[in-house]
Amino acid sequence: MKIKSIIIVTAGVLFTCSSCKKTFLDQIPYDQISSDLAINSESDMQTALNGAYASLRDADLVARTLPLVGDLMADNVSIAAINSNRYLAELNYSYTNTFANALNTWTDAYTAILSLNNIINAGIPSTANSSQMKGEALTLRALMYFYLVRLYAKPFTTNPTGEGVPVVLSYDPSLKPSRNTTTEVYTQIENDLNDAFTMMTNSSKNSSYATKYVAKALLAKVLLTKGDYAGAKTAALDVVNNGGYTLSTAGNFASYWSNPVPVSSKLETIFEISTDAVSGVGINNLAYFYDQSGYGDAFCTDDLYNQYSATDVRRNLIVPGIRAGSSQPIKIVMKYSNAGDPNERDDFKILRYADILLILAEAYANTSDDVNALIRLNQVAQQRDPSFGGYVSTGATLKNDIIKERRKELAFEGDRYFDLARLNQNVVRVNLNNNYSSNTPLTLTTADDKRIWPIPQSERDANPNISQNPGY
């Protein structure tokens, strides 16, 4: 059988085997999908949507890889000397065009997109319920493309007309798509989120479901990533003024993070992917990779730890200790404290209110409004550190303070590397207390080809229309 590109394989039935993981060998055209797989009703639509949410829990997506590499490839996280041999290529920037994680993330993201396309294009008569579900699917599709375009393409802020990733919106068995431009990818993301906003309500069961202000919050982040500060400000303000979210206090910050279930109170979390004993990836989750009773490979760098004052409640989620099975002193990440709970492992936070406030602060600072930038920056900083008198900076110093606060607030959530990318800044690791081995690169410049991942070679073998990134 001829190996086919993941992009043109239907999400209906996918075949894998242990010796050819992530290789998809057969496809069933939509006109041949059996009635038990086709979406013929709102009930079918809900079942498919539940499956789409579940697909994001994959360890190669938000359950581990995406939030981990966003810190590991930057300067927030390192890998212990004694480790399980995972994510070393990301740590050392040694990935090639056959790099397994690049293939797995690409495959799983496009598999999710194929499933979401099926929901979006189902043609179910429009009702409030079907519109809500379609809006949720559009939001999730936008999220997947947002991850893909940041991992496999150069930043919009430096090369908006460069090659992005293929934008595939419907199933076509003859399709062998080329890469859309980065601008075209972002345009599709924005269109999906704007459409989703009009289709959804602001109510949901809990924070594990998309709503109209989940879409608007993600749009604010997308626009910030593009350097569209005016647009980001408008979107973030809408979330702040109308979303109904609140920050966790210094007193409940630890309990907020130790809570393993989605919230309905709109406290802090805007959107997260839920997991439990039945629905999850078990020991392949992010928490287990930090937990010293689990794999325990990843730890907080001393450079990041030193950014927090002694009275900053965020520092309490990083505990000095010893790497299990060795004598290596490390800073243990406790942001995800439920790794050992088989019934309720930690959910994976995608969007938080603090992020939106910092997006708003950065947008103000870059649209000549330092006064409001300081208000929003200090709203987060002083909530996390009640003893802190607040920032008073202006101009370039204020912008740097905002990025510093983003680093502290969003640590271990996968943002740092992408912040450095959109700002066109080098990755500069500070090797305190032998956090990095002598073979680990401490600098990754903006010009280095390793700033973005390779297009998987197996994808290019199946589809010669997809070009490779430079250096691979």
C-alpha cells in the first residue's frame, strides 16, 4: 500500500501499528463513511466534538509536548543528567528532518484538524446548539493552526510572506497541498476565531469548553503574536470588560493550581483541556515529566527561579530539592501537583486571565499608553507578590518589564520560546549551578535554522509539494 500524507487522510478511520507509529496507510473517503461514523444529527455532532476535544489530550499535543517545549527550548527548563532520554533533541537543538516529535506533533495536529473539519462542514441545520458546537470546532481548529505555524514557520513579525503550513479546510483525497504563506495561515486563524465568536455564547459547563470569550482571548494572543498591538488591545479589552474572569489571589494561588478539575467560576482559567482517570494519557502527561516520583526529567532553571522574590507566591510552586535517583540539586516544578493521582490528573491550561492582562499591558505599552500598561502589569505583579510596590518604568524598560513578568507568570505553560520568537530575540541560557551540561548550547540566535522545526520527511516523501525549512 502506498503511504499517504497525513494531511489528506480522513479522520474517520486511522490505522497505526507499533512498528510504523504515525504512518497512516489507508483512507476512507467521506462518501464511503458508514452511517455510524457520519455526522447526521446534532447528537452525532456532539459525539464528534467530544472526540475532537479528547484528541488535544494527546501527549504530542497539549498533554505534554507543546507546553513543555515552549519552556525547554528557551531558558526556563532543563533536563536532568539522569533522564528517560526524552526531549533531549529539543534541549540541545539537535533535531533533524526525521525528528520523531516533529512528526508526531504534526501528525496529531492535522489529525485533529481533519476531525474538526468534518464537524465544521457537517451541514447540520443551524440552531443555537449546532452553532455553538461549530463555533467550538472553529476555535479548536484555530488553536491547532496557531501551534503549527509557530513551530514550523518563521515568525510573522519577521517574515509574514514566508512559508507557513498547509491550510486544509475540507477533505479532498486528491489534495497534495503546498505550504500557505504565514500571512494566509494567520488570516485563516483570525477568520475562524471571529466566526466562532459570533456563533457561541459566553456560558459553558466549565473551563474545558470553548465559549465566545475563549475565542476572543485566543484572538488577542494571536494578534499579539503578529505584532498587531492595536488589534490585541481591542480583543483583550473585550475579554477583560465582558468575559467575567477574575485573577486568583495570592492566598488562593496554590490551591488554584492544585485543583485538578475544570472550573465554572471563571476564576483565572479561561480555557483548559480536561483529563481524568478514564480520559487522559496516564504517565505520559506533563505533570509526570516534572514530578520526581514520576519521570522527573524536567526542572526549573536557577536563572528563572532567581527572577522571583521571596514573597512572590509563584516561587512557592518551585521547590529546591534533589533529582530522584541522583545527587543533582534541582528546582522542582510543583505547578502540576497531581501527577500521582490516578483519578484526577492535572488539566492542561491553554488560556488564563493573567495572560490576557499581560497581553493588554504589552499592547498598551506598544501603542504609546504607558499609564494603562502599568495598571495592567501591576494588576498581575502585585496580586502575585503583595509586598511588591509595583513597576514604575516607562518606554523600553516598561516593555522589558512586561516580558519579564510574562516569563514569571506563564512559566511551565509553554509560552516563553514563542515570546522570544515573536520579539525576534535570541535564546540566551544562563548556566547557573550546572543546569546545563557542557554539550548543551546556551545560545540560539534568531538567524539559526533550528529556531523552527523541520517539516517531517515522511510528509514530504508522500507529498512533494511541501517544501522543507532551511537547514534540514
